[in-house]
Amino acid sequence: MTRDELEHLSREELIDLVLRQAQRLTDFEQLMTEMRAELEKVRQERNEPPKPPPTSKNSSQAPSRDQKVNQPNDKPQRKHGRGSGHQKAERVWVADPDEIVELKPERCPACQYDLHRATASLVKVNQMIELPEPKAKIIEVRQYEVKCPGCGQSRVVEPPEGLELDRVFGSRLETTVVYYRHQQHLSYERTQKALHDLHGVELTQGAINRMMGRAGRAANHRLEPIEAAVQHSAVVNSDETGARVAGRTWWHWVFCTLTAVLHLIKPSRASTVIDQVMTNSQVEVWGSDCLPAQLKADVPHRQLCLAHQIRDLQRVIDQYPDNWWAQAMQTLFRAAIGLHHRRNQLPAYQFQAYQDRLERLCDGLLKRSPPQAEALKLRDRYLKHRQHLFVFLYRTDVEPTNNVAERALRPAVIHRKVTGGFRSQWGAEAYAALASVIDTAKLQGLSPFEAIQQLFPQPALPVPVHRTCM
């Protein structure tokens, strides 16, 4: 009702309108009171406390997203430095330094006596680490043609590897660009800035893009042996995370073994990705979380990630602090992980005794029925996957957690958050291929820079000597 309409009402009509509105307010207040009472009654009957907020300890949320509280001013300050019992870490001196600076007195400042022939004794030695000036060098290759006076034929010298006449950038420069982009997650603009400030090199974003394309294609040609190594491994740990490709949500998959790591970025999170990778595979144990797609992997055995189970149990404990079953299962899983780490420190018979005791305790806990629905759901999960809980206690090549796969995905998550994702499909495929080559090379003792360097020809520096005539 508008103001003009109210102004045309009589006094009695206004009183009736106010009384009707007051009655409606009273009815609403009574309804709200009844609804609150009914809700409280349901909560008391179910004895269900409110769900705790997700944290890094009870969910997969990253620690950076946890709520940070201010520390009290009177909190004792932790002592810095090495703790009690820790071995002191010192830098090891090298036996063959690159440069040696001799500091010998040449003349006595008091009497001006010549000290060149005087006997000198070494009193102090110090080694320091310094970087050379990282400025790029311009190499000009000049090819000459000479006509042989003996046979009359024209002769030229073909450039050696790394100094081809159609090359514009040396392989070490291209390796540095790929390292900045892939390993340090620099954007195109920041890569340009780093190259300019550190090396004095001016590159366009198009040139950087073409370098990444060449590196990606070279890495793709090396994926076949990596895929074969994964397929023929006895144990594989797998995980996946989201990726943005051309404005759409894709999935970054990783498959980790003791000898190889395979990264794939696919538009699907379904088990078909695993089926495509594991065609004719010889995998015996599959380590993963409880994602349905992961649980569909066609393998004889699997190991559930106990770190995920401990976090799920912690969520129940946060909601129901008096839930002894969740606390007992969490303690059991932690004890199993601890036994795994102490395997080499225990005699075989003692390890077997601890292992049998853990199995009996687990069976006893799974026979219990916790009253809370959340805890009951976890118990049903463990009953369903009972044979997949402690495979790592029977095999030395199986880990109790899926941390190896999660660590392999962490750089991809950082890259996604820093760069926002991939603008094209080929960019995503190049990143996955490079990640596969680099992570596999790490298992062989190579650094990421060395692994990227092997994708390009021989570096142009030092300039090779080549005198063969054609």
C-alpha cells in the first residue's frame, strides 16, 4: 500500500489496518518460536553437534587457507638454531677451488724491506662462493667458401652442433627460459623481466612461446619409455587435481613409480584415463585415495592412503570429541605407519608380532558400531576395503600414504595458482610432458636444469673447434 492510499483512509480504517499487521507479527513470532523449539528437539534427539569448519588437519584443504589466530604476547619464544642432539651443519670446503687468491706481503711497511724472498707461512684460509656475471654472449658464425687450387672444387666448413646457421638462440638460453617458465612458474612478462635484468637479453613473448613449444615437442618424443616404465612397475601411486585449459576445467593426472613419473592433463576425471595408461600393464599394487575412478583400476591389490583416512577420522573427532572409536582407529593407523618406518630397526619376529597385533586390533574395532553416522560411514568404508588397509606391512615397496603422488602434483597446483592455467591445449600437453621428463630425471639423479638441457642440442659455449671441410 502506498502513502497516497494510506492518506485517503479514515481513522477507523487505519486502526483496523494496524491491528491486522500487529496480529500477523504475533503469529509470525509464535511460528518462529515453535520452529526453533522443534529444531532444538531434533538436535537433542540426535545428539548431533554442529559440523566443525574444514582445516588442513581434517580435510584436503591447504594449510595456507587455515584460519590464523594471533599469538599471545606472553608466549615463550622458541629458541632458534639447531636443537639439542642435532648434528651441527657446516659447509664442506672443496679440494680444488676455481680461483685461488694469494695474499703475501711484498714489502715491510715499517722498514720497507723487500719480502719477496722471505719465507711465508700460511696462517688463514677462507673459501667463499660467488656467481660470475650472468650476461649473455653474442656468437657470430661466419662460413667461408674456398675454391681448392688442386681439384677446382669449392669447399665449406659445416657448423658444429649448437652453432647451426639457422639457429637464433643457443640451447642454454632456451633451457634457461624453459626453466624459468616451468620450474619457477614465471609468467611471460616476468620471464622477460628476469632475462633482461639478469642476462641482458631482450625476448618477445612470441619467442618465449616458441621455445616452450620446441621443449614440449622434444619432451613428447621421450614419453614412450616413461609410459612403458610405469606400465611395467610393480607398484604405482596415482592422484589427480584440477587444471584450467582454454577456460575449461581439465584434470591433471600423475602416475608415480620408483623409476618413472608420468604426468597427463586430460579433460576427464573418469577411470577411462587409467585404462588408457595402464593397457597391458603389470602393476601389482595401486596406491591412491578413495576416489571412485582410482578404485576402479584393474589391479590385483591396492593400498588406500592412510593419511587421507587419518584426516577423515580427525573430522569426526572434531565434531564428536568423545568418539573413542574414531580416536582408536586414528591411533591404529598412526601405529601402523610408525611400524612401517621402523621395519629395518626391528627383528623379523618382532615386526611380525607387531603386525599380527595391529591386524587383530583392526578387526576388533571394525566389529564395533559407532553411534554417529559419520563414524559409521568410515567403518563401512574400512570393512569394504579391509584387505587394502595394511598392504604396506607385507611389502617393502609399498608406502602407507599417497604422499609421493601428492608431492608430484604440488608444482602443478602452484603453477595453476600463479599463472591462472593454460591458454591452449598444446600448452597443457607441453607442461605435462616436461613434468614427466623432469620428474623422471630427478629419480636418476639429474637436476631439472640438466633434464631440460638434454632436450636441446649441444650448447654453443664453449665454442667447439670444427675444421672438417665439405
